[in-house]
Amino acid sequence: MSSYAAQKGRSTTTAQPTAKAAPEPLTPAEDNRIAQNRDFVQEHLPDIVPFFRNLHAEGLIDGWRAITNCRLTQENAS
């Protein structure tokens, strides 16, 4: 089965992934923030850790440095 593009006589080359540049080295403050966020997520949201792991495996995030806002919210039950 040929693709729609091939049927219409268009190029059928696939895009090649571009090489990602290595992330910038972490400062001690960033390293501390990342450690706090990782510990927070592992304590309060352990079920989401595999989701983050999959995002990293697919190249969608750089790792824990991409997780920037971790906090618990509480809705008032009034």
C-alpha cells in the first residue's frame, strides 16, 4: 500500500530527528530545586513517576529539570 503522498507524486521522505544539544550544566541551586521536586513527587504522587519516565524516554522532557512546579492544592469544602 503506497502513501497518499506517493500516489500524488510527492516526496515520501521521512523527517530525520535532529540531534539535541546537551542540556546546560546545573547550578547548585537548580540541582537542589530538582531534588526537592523529585522527592515531593515521589512522596505525594508516586503513580505519576512512570509517566515522567515515559516522557523522558520519548525525548519530550530533559528529565526532572523539566518538572518546575510541584505543590499540593486544597479546595475548600464550604
